[in-house]
Amino acid sequence: MRVTVIDYKAGNLTSVLKALRHLGAEPEVTDGDLSLVESAGRLILPGVGHFAATERLDSNGLTSAIRVAIARGVPFLGICVGMQWLYAGSSEAPNQPGLGHFAEKCTRFADSKEKVPHVGWNSLEVRKDSRLLTGVEPGEFVYFTHSYKAPVTADTAAVTYYIEPFASAVERANVMGVQFHPEKSGATGLKILGNFLSWERK
Amino acid sequence: MITKRIIACLDVHDGRVVKGVQFVDLIDAGDPATQAARHAREGADEIVLLDITATHEGRQTLLDTVRRTARELFVPFAVGGGIRTADDAAQVFEAGADKVSVNSAALADPTLINAIGRSFGAQAVVVAIDARRDPEAADPVREAQVFVQGGRKPAGRRVVEWAREAEDRGAGEILLTSMDSDGMRTGFDCELTAAVSEAVGIPVIASGGAGTVDHFVDVFGRGKADAALAASIFHFGVSSARSLKEELAKAGVSVRLPC
């Protein structure tokens, strides 16, 4: 199965590609081939690192190409910073807009006695009608590593608790995002990536 | 709820897992890829591979080992040993590691932390600190000293201060090894771990001294550790990360179970 992974030079893609291949997909990587993005069958935007790195998506035209693909109904999955980018922006880089598909903004965890970044395995409270998280049972864990997070809204597909409740997954029709790293979350993560790979428009 | 991590550590020499106390009397303990997969299957939350070869010829072997180990590993995977430059780190990431652990090279040139963090994100940089209490100091814990060369040579830095600098430079986690406790199986240095954990805002992984399940309970409680490295405990009665975590859960520690 064909899936296009967008490389915007924010961290390494090896783990994501490895997990996709393990699931039988044939990932192709692009850092600027707009026609490949517009015609993609499925799109994944990974990313670890700084929100400012998403500037590259604007400067080489990928943002518009992604908009075209999403409007066409292509299943889209943002991972970590890739999920945050689906929102209007992040206080990590206030001058860098996100896609704005979800209207809210991402913010840093509030100051507390807890460590930031939030690193480690945490659980998910899954919204019942989530298609991305189908089959994820209470008590399953996924791996997080991040300092910024999205707020809980009607589009939130899963809530996780750390310092405060935040959106660990978001989902509206064909546009999905996960704050955790499914490629590093053992069997649970592979199940979620598998759900994305088999997502079809109803 | 965030859980405490049990990290399985593999010491690797010339492409093979080795066991030994303080890097002496090494015994062959198998293939890294096989051992890493086994630990992941048996409930480890993360895998660390520490290369103790540290020779130039060993570099290529290490990259091959990382590549083979990462191939079918779907939990976080950190690699340390012999990473001296941002280019070294880039090669290790390219081979499939999620994090690199830097130690003496970061002490020699602290900007290495900034450089790796800039390219790969703070979450990808673990700063490993080998520490010894300073028995001469007024406060042996707070004035504990950083050591290099397997705990033989003082680096001229205080542990707490170096951990803070590492955080400021963009480290994502601290891997703190007590050289006083390492290999002793008398427990982690909880006072030292707590001192570092309270001094920084990033997670601290405790290492050195584990001999029993209670030692882990202690370091997660009193020691305020966010994660703990488990190596030799798996050779002494506790059969797997899963059984260790089951015992920890009974003692009230929040861990990833079932796993």
C-alpha cells in the first residue's frame, strides 16, 4: 500500500518508515515534490523537535499541497509536532502559523512540580467513535515525548492526563493526529498505524 | 497516568552483548538484536545499547548492530558509546536509534549537546553522567563529582551543576550512574538521584546498584527517578522486566502493565 511521508527535516524518519514497512506498507518520502503530495493516497506528517521547523512546509509549497490533498479526502496523519501543526499555531513559535484545520492553539504544559517534557508511557481515554483508535482498550499505553500540547475540544479523539488533561489524539473525518509516537508504542502503536493504513472514506 | 520506565541496558562489545562487572571479565551474552527484541517482548519500556568497544574500527560494527537491532524494535531505542560529534550522532539516528547518549565527548565540548538537539530535537539527546560522591566535601551528595574513563578520572565538574548545564543546552534526559554503587547490588544512590532530579526539570534515569525489586521501589520513591536502568538484575533472580514491573505494581509504583 502506498503512503507518502513528508520530510520537513525535523528529526529522523527512520522509525516511522520502519513501522510502516513492518505493517506491509510501501512508504515513499518527499521533502518537496508537490505533485506527489497532491496525488498521494495517504499522507503522514511525522516530526519531533521544534514547531518552528514547520516553516519549511510553507516555504516550499507543501502546506498548499497538503490542503489540496486533505480537501480531496486523502487520509492524513500528523504525529507529534505533525499533529500540533494541524492547529492554528503553537506558543513554541508564535510567529509560525499552523495549518489551522483545527482552530485552537497548542501551548506549553503549565509550570508545576512535574517534569517537562512529558516523557514516557501514558494511557489514553479514547472517544467511542474514533476510527483511528479502534480496538485500543482502556489500560493500553503509548509513548510520549513532548513539552507542548493541544487542548481538549470536540475534535479530540483521546485525552491523556499529565499536569492537565490534553488531546493525545485528534480526529475529524480524514484528518487525524496523535501526540504520542505510534511507531515507538509497541503493539498498541502498530495497531493504531494499522488503523490509519486501512482507513477508507465511508 | 505517566508510568515509571524500566529500561533494559545492553552492553555491547564488538557487536556482541557482554556481561561483566565494571567492564572487566566480559562474558559473551548473545546477539544484541535478539536480546533487545527479547527484552521488548518481555516488557521493557525502552532499550539502551551501550557500545563499550570505543575503537575506530568498532564504529562500523556499531552502526551495523544498531541497524539490525532497530529493525524490528517498536519501543524507544537509545544508543551510547563513542559518539563524539554531531555527525556520529546523525549516523546512529540514520541507523535507527531514537536517542543518543553522550558522556565524555559532551564534557569535552558541551556545545555537542546543543548541536545534536538543534538537528534532532531535545528528546533525542540523553546526557549520561558518571558520578561519585565527594567524601571530602561538606555535602558529599550535592558536591558529588563527575567522572570519566569508567569512573577512574575526575572530570573537574560537579554533578548537579553539570546536569543543569546539560538541561540548559537542550538535553532531553539525564542518565545518572552512581559509580559508587555500580556493580555492588546494594541499591541505587537515592540521595544523589534525588538531588539531581530536584535540580533539573527534565527526566532523570537512575543507574547503578540495583540488586532487588525494593531497590527500584526506593529509587522511584525516595530517589525521585523517572526511569531506572536494569541490567544485572535480570541475571539475579528477576527473570524479566515484566516480572519486575509486576512486583513494582504490587508495591504501588505506577508502571506500564500489561505489557
